[in-house]
Amino acid sequence: MPYMIETYDKPGSGALRLGTRPAHLDYLEANKHLLLACGAKLDDEGGAASGGLYLVALETRAEAEAFIQADPFFEAGLFERVFVTRWRQAYLNRQNTLNES
């Protein structure tokens, strides 16, 4: 069953995020086979990012934790908090994905 990883950037870390972003994007590209969805959490104006949300196709908490810990954003110390939560996909692309009898 997939995992949801939610990250929160440390306050005042915009420059660190921007400087690390190319390596982060390379990491995501190399691991896109694991990504169900992924993206930054933005302010209301859509400009500044303050963290991210990853939906990953991994089977264990240990795998999900290892995934986020290998992200260049994590390695650079960008995150103030990281939450890893087991997740059940119910809809994808506006389609119900649950097996209902």
C-alpha cells in the first residue's frame, strides 16, 4: 500500500530550496517509477513553496523513510518536519480506483 510523505520547510529557507532544487528534480526523475504524485505546497499567490507532498508506491514505512531521506532537499537540511503516513488510493485522475463489489 502506498505512502504519503508531507514535508514542511524550515522558516526562511527559500534560498536553500532554490539552490537545491536542480538536484531534487534529478532525484525525482531518477525515481519517477515510485511516484504516484508529487509537488510543492505553495502560498496562496502560487509563488513561494513551503514544503511538499509525495505519494509514493512503496510497501513499507522503512522504504518511504529511506526514500525521503535520500532526497537532496532532506540531505541539505531543508525540512523542519516530515510526516510519513500509510495511504490508500481511492481516486486517481478523477476515477474511483477502489475495488467495489
